Amino acid sequence: MIDELDSQRALLGAAVLGLTLMLAVVVRRVTITVLDRGDSDRHTGRVVGRLASVVVVVAGTVYALELAGLQVGPMLGALGIGGIALAFAAQDILSNFVAGILLQVRRPFRVGDEIASGDFEGRVEDVNLRSVRLRTYDGVTVYLPNAEVLQSAISNFTKTPLNRTAIAVGVAYDSDLERVRSIILSACDDVSEVVADPPPEAWVGSFGDSSINIEVRYWHAADIASRWRARNDVALAVKRAFDEAGVTIPFPQRTLWFGPGSTTLRVEGGQQEG
């Protein structure tokens, strides 16, 4: 009679365990469907669904063991003590796990965005439970811990369709600045990478040691390749326009003053014997 009862308990526990596993699968799929909502770039549902399925499996397994007549109290006590020690040992893993969930909820960037975080810039290839996988512009794959990414400033270059870049151009002090500005703006208009709206700008920035510095600002597509192409093409176009218009980009100059009564400087070179 006792053996028959034990067999029934074992069968009941096995049935509950089987139902628990099926329920875990259903919970995970429903969570992914509800939270991700068909967005392939969103990983929130996958992360939360995996965590929820683990909780369901653990709870169902404990219940199934109790139905089978096994004493799980001492086992849970041992697991609780071991779990505390494991939590201290794996706190970095847990912090990255939580940070991964927060990144998915806040979504400061998507897979495919070009970002800067800490000392690294590149294109986001993946966001998982532990790290953000970044492909730098040098072709290097970098794995950034989620916790470090969340705690650092994040620059998302492709969040908006356009970015603005500025370069400085120096001209001689005797230049007609209004004419120089007009030449620069016309040169920028001829560059295909520079968008017309918002229009490019050229402003007198500062009076340098040897030149008056003009700040050239223009807008272009947000990706890094467009940024560098536009920078190169604008610099070439401005230099070409200056050469055609006779505008001088001066070399560094120094004025030497020798005080009152000394107005000449004699320079002697050595004689060459031939």
C-alpha cells in the first residue's frame, strides 16, 4: 500500500514537472510577444521572458518534489545560504544583467546605430544580457559591459538623420571678411554631402596670431562615413575656391622687436669652400 502511494506521488510529481516545463515555454513566448511587439531590435521580452520562465521552472520543480514526497526544506535552506554566497561572487554578472534590462527598457540606441560610449565609437551589433557588442570604425569588435555603458555618457550619432560639423579656416588680416564668407558658403553649396536645409554657415570666430579664423558649420547625413566625406570635400572645396579668388591662408608669422635704438638685424652665412 505504501509503495503504491509512493508511486502515485512520484507520478503526480512527474506530471506537475511536465506541466511546469510547458507553462514556462508559454510564459516566455507570451512575454516576448507582449513586450517586444514584433520589434526584432527589441530584446526586453526575451530577457524578461527568460527570467520569468526560470522562475516558473524553479517554483514548479519545488512543488513537484514536495508532491513526490521529498523533503525540500533542508535543500532550500542550503540553497539559500549558497545563493547568498553566489550572489556576492556574481554581483558583476547581476549588475550587467540588470543594466541590460534597463538598456532594453530605455533604449538609448538600437542595433545598427552608431554610438560613442566611454573611449569607444562604432556601430552596435548586439545587446545581450551581459554586454553591448560594438564594431569600431577600425573593424575591431569590442564587448562593453552593460553596467559600464549605462553609467557612461552615450552619444547616439544616428538617432537623428542629420549631424552638424565645424571646421576652422584662417585668412590673412587684410582679407575682405564679407567676401571670404560669401566664397566659403558658395563652396559649401557645391559639396554634395552638405545638405541645403539647414544651410551652411560661416562666422568670424577669433583673431589668431597670424590669421583671422572663420568657423565653417554645415550639416550632413548622420553616419560616420558621411561625416568624413563631407569634412574632406568641404576642405577641398574651400581651398580650391580660395585659390581661384586669391584669398590667402597665411603661414604662422612672428614679429621680432629688439627695443629702442636697434632697428637692424644682420644675418651672416658661412662661406662655402668649393
